Amino acid sequence: MCVIEWTKPKKRMKNKIIINSYITISILFIFNIIIGFYDYSFYGYWTDKVIGWLWIVLTILVIIIFWKKRIAKIYLITLCLIIFLSIIPMLIPFFGILYFFTTMGDYERIELNKESL
């Protein structure tokens, strides 16, 4: 009996930390997208990528941990539906998402002279 009483508050506290972390990363992710429309970005090239990948990992983690709850299932279906609907109009939003999360399409090369390549 005593073990059950001590584990429930710890589990609630752990879930609260996960949810708060997810909300924080989601706010940063949404803010990053919004300032991207105005040609701004966080400092550093990899900052955007790290925030994006953290959001993906935490999204998967939150869905797995809270899978028994109805809201997690609705959230997963909503995310899948948004991705699917973005693929329909010529794949433009899908490629935008793909290029945001990866380094595909980044051609950052320094060419000092023709012989250096």
C-alpha cells in the first residue's frame, strides 16, 4: 500500500515535467516558424534544427506515454492529417517541412578558387 501511494505522486510529477517541457519546446518551435516568415532566425544554424528535432522527439514521447488518453490519439491523428493534407498540393509544404528539419538543399560551400574544389 505504501509503495503505491509514493509512486503515484512521482509519476504525476514526471508527467507534469514532460508536459511542461513539451509545451515549452512547442512554443519555441511555433515562434521559430513565425519569425521565419519575416526572415529572422535564432542565433546559429543548428539552433533551428535542434528545436525542430526536439519537438519531433518530444511529440513521439508524449504520444507514447499518454497513448491511453483520448487526447493523445486525437493529437496523433491531427498531426498525420496535417502532414497528409500538406502533401496534396504539389508537395510544396511537405518539401518545406523536409528541408526545415534536414540539411537537404543547403549548399553552403566556400569557394576560394577553382583549384580548391
